[in-house]
Amino acid sequence: QVQLVESGGGLVQAGGSLRLSCAASGLHFDDRGIGWFRQAPGKEREALSCISSDDGSTYYADSVKGRFTTSRDSTKNTVYLQMHNLKPEDTAVYYCAADYGIDVCTYYSSDADRFSFWGQGTQVTVSS
């Protein structure tokens, strides 16, 4: 059974940092691109980042570029999203997602519905 579990969310003051984890069972992250997404109440889902399974390339939305970094630990089969300089507008539920095959980062920002597996989400709340 494929399962993705996010963790690391919580309450943090503006300017602070959090590190989110996405742990996988039933699949190997080394064989897949992994995307990070978020959704705030009343707003559309936003694609944040993707890390490629092929060459390890990373991609970021303009809203988080320079503040967020995604990385992979193959030994732990875990993908991370390190978030710095958090802002109140970063408040949302954060999700990781994976799909069959490779090169999923080519469509993560334009067609996220193609991702087959999603975590349950972890809440990030940034206070001013």
C-alpha cells in the first residue's frame, strides 16, 4: 500500500523556520518526482516546489523561491521542505504528492491532478 505522510507543521512566528517531512511507504522516492503543494482556506491549491527523480533538479514557485528548499534523503526515503523567513501568507495546509513514472516535475505546476498519491497534509500557521 502506497502511503505518504507529511509531518513538521505547526505554529511559528513570522520570520521563523519550519522543516516539513514527507515519508513514503510502498514506493521509492528515488524513482519519482515529488511535488509540494499548499492550500489556504478560500484559496486555490498552489504548487510550491518539485524535485526531479531523474537528475535531482528542483523547481520553485516565485512566492517561495529563495525562502524554501526541497531535498531528498534516499536512505530514509524521505523528502523535505525547509522553509525560512515564514510569512503570515504562508499559512496553509501543506501536502506532498507523487506519481508513477518520471519527469513529473514537468507538469507539477500546471496539472497537479495527474499526481496519483497525496499525503494527508500538515497545517502550517504563521503568526504576525
